[in-house]
Amino acid sequence: MQRVLVTSLVVCSAALLSVVSLGLLLQINAEQPPKSAAAPTQPSDLGPPKVARKVPSPAPAPEGTPDPLALQSLTLRLAPLHRPMDNPQPGDWVTQHDEAGQTFVEYLEHRPVHARGKRRVIYIQPLGYFEASEVEVLNLTARFLGQFFCLPVQIMKRIPLDVIPSRARRKHRAWGVNQILAPHVLYELLKPRLPADAATLLALTPNDLWPGQGWNFVFGMADLRDRVGVWSTYRNGDPVKERKRHLLRTFKIASHETGHMFSMRHCTAHECGMCGSNSRAESDRRPLEFCPPCLAKLLWATGCDARARYQNLANLMKEAGLNKQAARYKQLGGRF
């Protein structure tokens, strides 16, 4: 089966700007290496031990295929609360990439990945050394994904960076940043380890990623068919000094990449968490929520109860100190 890759927030050379399998894209030299995100000093250490292995999540959704017409009708209740995609600013994603988007009907026509049957668990694979503050982000993100996709989440035993061979590592020649090759993580590290009950397997690393020759860095990468993905927190800001911003950025990338693993392509219809972005500023403008068509895809793939989902998300955001996002989820949940 041909691999279908999507990546999030990539810096590339001008010669590769026509590649269409990208997620969030930055042109070369558009962003410098983050000064606040120093590489871990102990890359082979497993980090602090207090990681929640099994994350509480809502009760499993009933088996069976949801009715697409009913889902469309249900999610249309949210239409007044979602706005169409804003007029693009110079350099925004849609000005650089000719993407048609993906309607709910088109999504279903391509036999998307789903979480029915035995494959109902979202697995997170920590990769590399995690400081205590990064472990907190890991645990909160696991809880967030459980509520966002209404699925059980398990955090796997962390893997040290010394499992990554030298051929899948590099030091960026201009920035001096140590980086991991993202496709190696997907196909040589994650895919052979995919558990039998995995809906998705998503690696999280505080180390920088790059997707291959000619590219500077990538925030995340996922396969639309193989249920594997990876994302990095390296460029999300300081998890202590910029905690709220760091959490929001991490949640956005995690939900975006997991959406891709459920075969969702980029959204071009609304301001949506599945939109592509061409810069950090554009990514920060995107909401931490899916628009009605993308929500219909999520509900179809996972069997979520929409009302309970928004209530659980609102409670989690309040607990995390993200009060503005909590209020937004409460507003959306009030439509059901």
C-alpha cells in the first residue's frame, strides 16, 4: 500500500514547495531555532518516573457504524458558532498550496481509518529524555487526547534516544540543533511496535524532528493509513515560563496529527484544528477544535458522544488553567 504522509509545520527549501503531502509549512529562514528550547542534556536517560501509564477516559462507545446523515445533522447544530476560513494573509497556507479540502462525504468514500472493533486505544510512545515539566505536559496531553477523541489512552514505556541509529540523526548545519528523522520514527520504530488494539500510535519527543533531505525541521508527521505518527514539543516554547502557550500548542499538534491518523486531510472550509498553517503565527491563530464537517469525521471514526465530549473537554481545560478554552467548549457543548 502506498504511504500517504502528512506533516505539521515544516521548514523546507524552495525547491520542495510543490510537495502536497505537507501539513503546516514554513519557508526556509522564516523562523530561527527557539532559544528557550534547549536540547536535553541526557538524551539516553528515561527521565522522571511519574508517568501515567493508563489515562482515564470516557466509557467505550457502542459498537457499530454511526449513521452519517445523523452525524451531519447533529454537527450542523454547531454551524452558527464556527466561521468560514478567514481571508488568507500573505504567505498563509492556502496561498501556497492548492488543496481542495475534504468533505464528510469524500472522507467516507476513501474508507477511512476508524476505532471500531478491537482497535480502540490511543497509544502514546514517549521518546527521549523528559524533564519533570515535560512529563506534566505528556500526562495532560494524554488526558486531552482521551477526551478529544473519546477513546482510552495508554502511555507506553519510554524509549531512550540511543535506539535511533546514526543514519536517522543529524546536527542541523546552520543551527547546530540535534534532530531525529521523523520517517524513521514512523516506519522503523512505531509501525513494528503497533499494538493489536491500537487505534493510533503517536510518539512524543521533546527533541527536534526533520522529515528528510532538503528540509530544516518538522513539528509532526503522520500517516493517513498506517495509524502511526510523531510530534515534537521542541519548538512549543518553555513548558514552565510559557506553560499555557506550550500546552495549547502541544494540544493542537497532537489533535491535528491524530486527526490525520484517522484519515482526515486538511480543512479548507472553516477555521479549524485540521487547517494547514504556513507559520507559527498562522498556527497560533487556529482554534483548538474541529469544525462541523471535521467533527462529523471524528464522531464517525470514534463513536463519540458529542455532548459528553465537550463537557469533559471543558472540565479538563478548566483544570489545566485554560479558562478561555474551557468556556469555548462549554459553549459548543450547549448546542447538544
